[in-house]
Amino acid sequence: MMTTEHILIAYGHQLGYYNGAKYQILKNWAKYYSAPDSGICVVTDTPKLFDGYPVRVLQLTDDQVKHWSLDGRAHFGIKLKSLEWAAITSKANKIILLDTDMCWIHNPRRCVKLINEKTFVLYRNEGHVIGSPNRSTQRFEEGLMNKTFLFDETCYKLSRDSQMFGSAIIGFAAQNHRFLNNAFELFKVLTPEVKAHTVEQFALSEILRLNNLKVYAARRFVTSWSSIGRKNYATPILQDFFNQHATDSFEQQQRLVKYVDIRRPFSELIKQKYLRWKNKRSRF
């Protein structure tokens, strides 16, 4: 019986997101994803890229992408609604999403055990919004402070208790999928007010706060290549792997992926820093 379903969301014009999802599945398959009580669901606009993979696929339509991204103005709304859709249609009682530029380095079962009807698991606590030293988070205070918004037949206001949680991991009891829709509705209200790309994760953070749900941070359980430098290094390596082994079976790819190393060496880090410094100087 499946008790946990792992969710990945991959859509759009950048092939790196799809390759990242496939790499995560391959890397985590033997240790974590192949457990008899676990399943995998991929929400994607291109199901054929996951042919042969042991996953449940939900195909995004153009209308869903348009509506959930607020007509293309805020694509992270797709994350909230796709995750809600996956939870509604899942046979598992616990749902856990991991972004496609991450892999588990510790057993996700330890995260899943923290999940119940009163708790969520998110990536990390990025601190209180009001008075934040983070420039991106400051934009929420600038855009929302001393304003009132009609939301869900009540009024929403930024609070001294408002915090920002990263959403690279989202784990919750499947019965709580309604909170994803609540977050999407708040996301629609707040998006025009805040000049930041993290409104989706803030909206979810606020919904959990307003409903008195406890949040556990799970950053230590994963590794990522989400930074620009790491992604620029990892993306062509993954592209080469999946180009070379496009016709191989899932089992063959799973055996071969152990030879793929996307860790950025120190020499590459220094090279990237030098190029950024050189490009910056050339502007003056």
C-alpha cells in the first residue's frame, strides 16, 4: 500500500527542469523512491519525456498553465495548483514535493514522519518579513505594510508574526490539500502588490500561520544545484547524459547515472567568479 507520494513539477521551455526531475528520480530510486510504500507523480506539460519511468503522470494543459500562472504574469502559481492537483488525485496519505534541482541526501522518511494533519514540512525558515535584512523579503514589507486586502471573505494584513519559508520542499497530509488552494487565492491577491518572485512561498507560509499549523524545516535533508553558478555547471552535464542515453531503458539509465558528477569543482567556481568580475568591470 502506498503511503507516501513524491511530487515533481516540470514544465515550460527549459529542458533543464525536465532533466533535473529525471536525474532526481534516477539518483533517488534505489535508496528511497523504489520503496513499496512510496510512489512518484510528475506533473508536466510534456509526458513523453517520462516514457518508461515508473511514475504517475499528470499532464498540464495550456489552459491550466495560463490560469494558474495568472496569464503568464506569475508562473509559481502553477506550483501551488499542480501540487494541490497531485494531492487530490493521489492514493497516498502523505505528499512531499522536492524541486527538480535537488536530491535527497538523507532518508525522506524522516521528514515524512513529521507530517500529520497539524504539520507541514517546508525547505527552510528565511526569517520574519518585517525588518528583514534580505532585499527580496523587504519587498513584501514595502508592498504590503499598512494595507488591508479582501481575501477568502475576510481581511488579510501583514503581521509582525509573518515569516517567509522556502518552498523547495513541501510536505503535508494529503487531506490538507485545501491549504494549497487557499495559498493560491492569497497569491492572486498579493502578486500585483509585491515586486518579488517568491509570492507563492510567502502566500503558503501565511496560510499555514493563519491556520495555526506547525512547520518543520527540512533543508538539511537535501542537496541542490539551484544557484546560478551550480546550475550553469550542472545543466549541460545532465543534457549530455540524457542525449547520450535517450533510448536506454529506465533500468539502464539508473545504473549509469552513478557515473554522472554534477558537483561543481573548486576550479570551476573560481572561473565563474572571475568571469562575473570581468563582465562587471566591462560595463564601466
